Amino acid sequence: MRKPSLWTGVVCPRLALEAAGRMRAPDDAKRPRAAHDAIGGQLRLVAVDDAAARMGVRTGQALTDALAIAPTLDSQPRDRRAETAWLEDLALVAYGFSHQVALTGDGVVLEVGGSRRLHGPLDTLLASLDEALAPLGMTTRLGVAPVAAAAGLMARAGVRAESRDDLERTLADWPIERLELSPAERRKLAGLGLKRVRDLVRLPRFELDRRLGQGVGRYLDQLRGRLDTPLVYWQPPETFARLVELPVPVRRTEALVFALNRVLDGLEHWLRVRDERLTALHVTLYPEDQGPKIAFSAGLGQPGFQRDRLLEILRLKLEPIRITADIERLKVEADSVSGQRPPQADLWSGTNINDAWPALLDRLSARIGEDGLCGVAPKSDHRPEKAWTWSKPGTTAVAEDTPERPAWLLPEPRPCRVDALRLIDGPERIETGWWDGQDCRRDYWVAHDERGHRLWVFREYKPRDGWFVHGVFG
Amino acid sequence: MPSISTPTAYATSRPISLDRLLADRDDLWRGRRRRPAPARSTGHAALDAQLPTGGWPRGKLTELVPDRAGGGELDLLLPCLAECTREGRSVVFAAPPLVPCPQRLHRAGVDLARVLVVRAPDHALWAAEQCLKSGLCGAVVAWPARNQVNERAVRRLQLAAENGEAPLFVCYPPGCPAPPSLAALRLAVHAGGELEVLRSAQGPGAGPIRLAPDNVVPLAARRQALEARA
């Protein structure tokens, strides 16, 4: 049997205020705050905080009036882009709890009835949801209702109505103003002398439709679960890209890493819900005043996501960059492959060498660079100076069996004088390369120099004539 | 007080020295001998016998002072490095002075997939330190440049080495005075593969140690063997 659905609403009651407040300097913590927007050609307040409300500042007031009442008011223009970004983050977190997530204007609703077997009883689920939302740094309020349309309302009031009866009872006592109705509908209802939802429900349906149009009746049916609510389900984006405006332009590495860490929160959720593994992170820093942007990438040797490892790599990448102007924005894009695999620890030692070794290589190459870190591999060539190459670390290679070789090779053979040497073993004739135009003929010898060190030297006949030292035994 | 009449052969009335009685008990520690520090065999029996730890001390610094760059330290270390890679652990060469020959490494039994070479001399000591701290490496060999050799740098490496079991080898540039350090072991590597213990837990060694060049088959000997077969 299908479980009855249960919806949780998450609303951000201070969304406009908090989104606009990101640009505020932190030392103004004591000042009353507000956010304003242009409404009908006039700047009006759209959100006020408690301190401002106590001083008599109200939502809808003109900004000039508000400043006359409260001269210390710190009002910022509404930032709709930040609000949208924040709601997207919120939806991403919610998507970790349910696959049915829909955006409402000031939050999200998500179906949790089907997730209860996974997440446990409702209390536990709400607690873990609350915990997951905390890092977003937004004020959120949760509510529960058996239908999607009511979940947002319940969240705004902070009510948990788990059954239809609970919902009916809760709604009945509510004043009509709490419903999501248009101002015109509200005026008409007030004209009818209706104050509470109870009165509205008691009205015969045809009366309601005749006086107010079908919209109110349909909304009421949706609220009470008699009609399905049409929802557009939110889907996580295909690729991860984030543009972050820094609250205060900075150039210190630590501050930038802090900002990047915030982005990693969202990335972590995105990777989890999309079932993806991170392979590379591309970061672009935008300085103030349209200065030249700074871009760098951090690749991971082994796809995955481990925050402290990633932060360290980013820090190592940032350190050598000379940042001459304060950074006001940063963009983070992620490359990923599908197939998330949670990190597994070794049963005995608690560390996983299979994961830890690539992590170590990532950290080293973040500072040294890819070229500075290598393995050494044999190549199939008879000319000893072409028989080795730097390779990627971890390349499996098997060397062909050769006569005795010295432990150290000179990167290039160097001419030497033979009169200081005592030849003790040899010669080993190498005559090769006629096929690629680098024809050579030489005799390799083991020789002692005057101080008793064993050297690997050769007498070349072709293409040049002379003695060369090529390696050192030891 | 434990009774002396243990079920061993003490029933005879033959007088037995107290020393022997005590020596028979393995639950008594008499503070005569130090517990041997954990070590990894050097792969050269003659050298193992001369070292107080019986091998390269694990998780400790061993200083090598060669006569010249590439003057024998790699051949000395190869058996130990090969053993590390056989155990599945990587060995790290931090800023080697020349190119380690892959054919020679392979011949000595080193798994080339587990060799990590750090070619950036500026970051070599930092990389060595990171590798040691991770506790993932089998052994770390560092060749610091002359201007990088100082007491603080060596001390940092030594502390990092204590995090794990990997032996750490620092090969000083030839002619560079080794800084004062608390290394467990310092060896001079002379031309021709001769070694000298400059410092160890038991003080300096008695004299030079010659390692038999057992892994060197001269070409002349090979040719003679071939001619004999023919």
C-alpha cells in the first residue's frame, strides 16, 4: 500500500533581509536593518528586522519615511539574484531528503512521507533537515502538512499538522489574511465580513464561486487536500557552477579559502544528489574595478570529494598567486564523473592507502606542479640515453634485461678525457639507430677515475669521435 | 615473590648461578640490554652486523655523507628500497642529483611503479616532509641542495619521519659540512663502496666497512663464462 504523502515546508522568513544583508559591514550589527525595492517608482521597504520594527518601521513604508522615523536604519537594496541562489541552495539540500522538491516563492516544499523509512520518524527527519540547513546561514522555519499547498503555510506559522484532521482544525482558526490570496480577493472577503478560514469553509461552494470566482474555491480545495496541487518539481542542475559575490572585497588567501569553503558546501550536496564524483575544480577570481581575472584549476588524481583534502589543494594553489587587487567575486565550476563511491577506510588501520596515496600526490602536485612529480621508466631503445624517460608516477614498467648499468645516469652524455681514466671492464658494443638517422656506434666501458669512483664511459666512433662519460656507479 | 621451584630441571641439587636462573625467565627485564629499535634490513649482511640497530632504523633519520654526488649511496640503499616496493609501499627520491637508471632499479628488484621522483629542488624537502607525515611511504631519500642544508630543515624532516615507519635518508652534498643533528646514524660513503660509521647509538664504528660487490657481474667474467660454455 502506498503511504499517505506528507509534505514538509521550509520557508525563509527573512530571505529578502538576509540576502540583501550580505553586503553589510559586520561592525554594524547593532543598527536596525531593512531591505528596500523599487515599487511603483518609489523605494519602499520589503523587509524589516525586529530592531527596526520596534522603532516603528513597517514593511511597505517608503524608504524616506522609514529613515525619518529611524535615522540609524541600515537599508539595502533587495538582491533578487542572491535570493534565487539561496533558494537553489536550499532546494539542493532538500533534494537530499526527497526527490519531490518544489520551489515556492520564499522556500521549498518537499515530500517526506516516502522518505520516512529511510530517515526514521518525523522528529528525526526534521532534526536532520534542520541540521543540514544550518550551514546555509539562513533563518529557516519548518512546517508539516499532508498536502503540498498547505506545507508552505504551515511552515510560515511553524505548525506541524500530520493528518488531514489536524490540518482542518489548524486552518479553521486562522484569520483569512494568512492565506495566499490576491489583494482583490482579500478585499472582497473582508467586505463579506468573513474573518476566519472557518467562515470561508462553511460557505456553500456555489456562493463562493459566484462572488469571488473559482480561484478561491480551488485554492481552498487544494489546501484541504480535496484537489491535487499542480507542482513543478525542482531538479538539480546538470553541471555545477557558482558565482559568489564576496561580502567584502578581500585579497588574503585565508579569506578566499573561507569563501571557497562555503561554495564547497553546495558542491558537496550537488555531488551527492547527482551521484557524481569530482574530478577537477576550476576557480576564477574577479578583482575589483574590472582588473584582469585570475583563473586556476585543481585536478584530483582520484575522483571523489573530501573537503579537507580539497581545501588544502586550493590553499596550495592560491599561495603562489600574487593577488594585487581585492577580489570581489569568485566563480567555481566543477568537472565530475558519475558514480559516487563513498570513501572506505581500511578495517585495521583506519586509513585507506588506496585513497590516501592519490590524495598525497594531489597535494604534492598542487604545489610542485605536474612536471615536478614523476616516476622513471625504461624505454625500449638500445641507445642508453634514449632508454629512459620521466613518466607519470605509478606507471607500471618492466625493463628489458641489459648488461650491467650504473645506478646514476647523466641526463646527457658529457665529453671527458680518457687519460685520467683506468678502463677496467668492457667493452660493450652498441651499434644502433641506423633506421631513424641517428646512427651511432660506441663501446661502453666501466672505468675508474683517479679518486677511485666507478664511471660508465663510452668511446664513440659514429657520428662524432671521442670519449664521453654517461653514468656513475653507486 | 615467585618460587624458584619451577617445573624445570631445578630439582637436582647441583648449584646453579643466580644469573642463569634469572636469565632463564623471559618475564624479567634486567635493564642490561636495550630493546632493539625497529629496523629494516639494509640487505647487506656485513653492514647489518655493524649497525647497532641491525639495519636502517625505521622512522628515524639516517645521514649519508658521500664523497661525490652519486657516489655510492644509491647502490647502498637499493636492496632496502626494493624490499619496500615489494611490500607495496612507494619509495620517494627527493631531488636526486642525477637520473636514477630504471634498468638498474629494475635489476635490483625495485618495482618502478612505486618510485616517486620529486624533480623540483626548491620543493624537495617540503615534499619529503609531506610524504613522511602521510605515513604511506616505504622509504624517503632526500638530496638537499647545499643552501638547503641547515639544522632546522633536517630537524623538521626528522620529526616528520617519526610519524611513520619509513626510514629517512638524507644525502648531503659532497663537501658540505653536515649540520648538528640528532640523527640515529651517520655514515660516510667513500669511493669504491667503502662505508664508515661516523655516528651511531654505540659511537663511531671501528673502521671502514667493505661491502662485497655481490650484485656486480663484470662483463669480463660474463664473457669468460660464455667462452667456457662454448
